[in-house]
Amino acid sequence: TNSSDGSGELKTVFHDPENFNVKHPLMNTWTLWFTKPPSGKGDNWNELLKEVISFESVEEFWGIYNNITPTSELALKSDYHLFKKGVRPEWEDVQNKHGGKWAYQFKDKKAVNIDALWLHVMLAAIGENLEDEDDNEVMGVVVNVRRGFYRIGLWTRTVGKAQGKTSPEQGKEMLLKIGRRFKAALQLKDNEQVEFSGHTDSAHAGSTRAKAKFVV
Amino acid sequence: EISKSVEPPQPSAAMLSLKSARFLEVRNELVNYPDGFKSPNPALNVGSKKGRQYDKEFLLQFQDVFKEKPSTDWDQKLRETVGDGADGR
């Protein structure tokens, strides 16, 4: 094995996928969750939302991704959620209740490669391309499989208000920046609008979509 | 009659490496990636405290390289969480 040569040589999975001695750390630990489709027997949300696994390296991410059902093969009403560890992917979580989400619906399901889109959004999240190091806004990303559409969302901690030393204008600008990066990760055209809405607005609007607060 | 004992599945070499490998110190340690593989984009980590930002092109290189399941009980774990997941049950 590598310890016998005593060289302290760094061996990655690219050198030897079976025998490596360093792995690539992520900035955050992430947890993958899955929402099972309801069985129709009055099951509650808590029983349908399942924590699958947490990970903190690039290598672990790919081991999971390469061994889990692709989004394109999930049943209707399924969701995958990839959230920072410690945050439940629910509006009611104390860390989400003042937040909101950027979201885009892909209405022509046959025309999109949802597996590639979801992968690219997850890579943008774990690679920390969606926010800057001290923004502390991104809570997680989610894909919803529905009859008429796929939807990919990005949940944020705030709705762009003033906080601490930031002005309302700066708070809004940070959210818009994150929205533009999310849109870029989804490889959308300029005229395809990604919309932001607050979770409480969405809750009050019932199952219909809340009026968008921002668009990019 | 020969009685067969059922051994618990043994972790693969890749699973063991994943567990024992230490975290690379991305900002301080320079890896010589093998020919044909590119390093993370260094511009991403300029001014970063931890240096753990990776561009999509770097991350995608792992897709065909690391395919090992997270653990020996992964299939069971998947059945309990994602289920068969697929349409038409």
C-alpha cells in the first residue's frame, strides 16, 4: 500500500480509484433528503420526508450520485432535497421560516434533460458557486417531479431584508446575485425568468404560486 | 452436509480508502493530477479562507472515476428511504 513507500505522496482517486490517501473536502457538509410520493392512505409529510445520507467530500458525493435513482426515473410527487447539514428542507425549520426560494419550472418535461440540470445545480451548490463565502444565504436546492413539470429551486435564509450591517438594498442585491448564479447553473436563456418568493407568501397563497418578489 | 456460514459483506478497497483518506488541504497542498485531469480553478479560491470551491469542470471529472457505493448496506438504506422510486408501482 501507499504507506510502505514512506514518501507521503498525495494520491487522489485520479491516481488510483481503489487506493487513494487524500479526498477533496467540501466547504459545507450536505444532507440529501427524499420525499416519497404519498401512498394515498393519509400518510403525513413527516413520514414521507426521509433523510438519505450526509457527506463532506467530492468523492462521497459521486459515490452517492452514481448509485441512486436518477430524477428522470422517480415517480410523480417525488422530490430530492440537498441541504446544508442541520437544516430540514421545510418552511417550518427555524432557519428557513424567514427565507424564500428562487425557482424555475420546466414545463416541457420531454424536452429537458432533468438529470443533467439537477446534477449541475447540485455541483454549483457543493462547489460553492452559488454564493460567496460569507453570504450565508444558501440553505439548499430541491427538485420536484410533478405531472405537468419539473421544478428546480434554491432556498435562501432571508428574503433580502436589512440585517446586521447590511442595508435593505445590499440584502436585495445579494439575493439577486445568487439568483443570477442559479440561473446560470440551470443554463437558462435570458428571456426565461427565474422567480423568487418568500416561504410565508407561498404558504398564504395555498397550493398556488405566490406572486414573485424578484425575477432574474 | 456442508453448512455455509453467511459472512457480512466486506467493504471494498475503494470504500476503505474513502474512509481512511484524509482531507486535502486545498490551499496549502499542491496535487500533481495525472495527465488528462485538470486542477480546480485556482481563481475560485483566491481570497477564500478555506479554499474549498470547485468549478463544474473539475467536479465532473470524478463522475466516471469514483463509482463505489457509500457503504456495504447502501442498497438496504436506499430501499428504506428512496424505495424503488420509480414510476408504475
